[in-house]
Amino acid sequence: MSRLYTVQMLLARNPGFPEGSTERGYELHLPLTADGHLDTETWKARKADCTVRRFWHDESDRIGELIHGRHGWAFSYEPGEADDEPLFKLDGHVFRPGEYVTVRETDGEALTFRIVSVR
């Protein structure tokens, strides 16, 4: 069983954010394989420990969890799908600094985040 890692992702260059933003991002706690992929077997055994904190300038932090449902992987903050933030092809991502992850916000906008640390 893999241990949990803390992954920090910051908003990368996006429309309206030509330089990205250090004030908008996510801090994830998730299990990774030796090559940096999401360890789904450990996730199944430790779902409650696989958390996300969304931090956004001028907004309160949102605390949620990493879920997998019929539409794939997402961040979820409350029961039901209304607040879920789907993740684009999370199964194929390698979690290491410099890699990118796309998150679809609850308003439907897809934003790209750069992984800045994995510890």
C-alpha cells in the first residue's frame, strides 16, 4: 500500500491569468505509485484520507475529497454532484513538479494547474 503524498498545484497561465496565480490552487493528499501515478488500490482503501483543499484569493478555503464516480475523477466538497470539479484524464497523469492538471470548475470553466511540489 502506498503512502499519501501532499501535492500542491497552482493556477497556471490561463485566460485572464497570463502569469498564472500563486493565490489560486489546490493542496491534495493522495496515494501515488513509485512512478508518480495515482494509486487507485490505496485510494480505495483510504478514501477518507484522500482530501483536497481549494484555496482561492478572496474566498474561504474549500475542503473536500477526491472521488471517483460514473463521470471519472473529481474533487467533491459536499454530497451530490452539484459542486463536483471533474479532473481531465486523472488516471494518466504523473504527479511531479512541472506537470499540469486540468480541473473543470463548478461554473464549467476548465482551468489548468501546474504541480509545484510533491512531498
